[in-house]
Amino acid sequence: MSDRLTLLRPDDWHIHLRDGAALLHTVTDAARQFARAIIMPNLVPPVRNASEADAYRQRILAARPAGSRFEPPRAGMMHRTLTTLCARPARAV
């Protein structure tokens, strides 16, 4: 029986990748260590609807290093402008 557990490609359950020029660096660093990461999109301006969330996810995927399989599962952040009509399409994404 082993007393050791080795996680080769763990998940990060709370990461802030930012946006713009910093995104390339933060995604590269995260992809080097993690298989997946739950992204906290606390951006300015905030992600307010499903189309903005999808656009941000596409920017994250585009910033991955060549050959990377790093995957950001969809996650959302509540914002005062979010309505039920906005949340329904996001749930399906």
C-alpha cells in the first residue's frame, strides 16, 4: 500500500487570468501546471451575459500555448445586470 498520491495534471478551482496583454502570460502559466481551471472573470468591464462569457472563453483558448489541451470549463460570476433571460443561454453553453 502506498502512502503517496501524485497529481500529474490537477485542476485549479479558482484562478484570475485577467484580459488583454496579461492574458497570454497567465494562460501560459496556468496551462503549464493545470489540465483545467475554473476561471473567475472579474474583469473591467464585467462579463455580463452569455455572449461576453463565450467571447472571453475564446480569448482564453486562443492564448493557450501551441499543443496545449488546457481547458477552462464554463463558470459565471453574478453581476447586478444579469437577468434570468441572460442566465438561461449561459447555462446551455
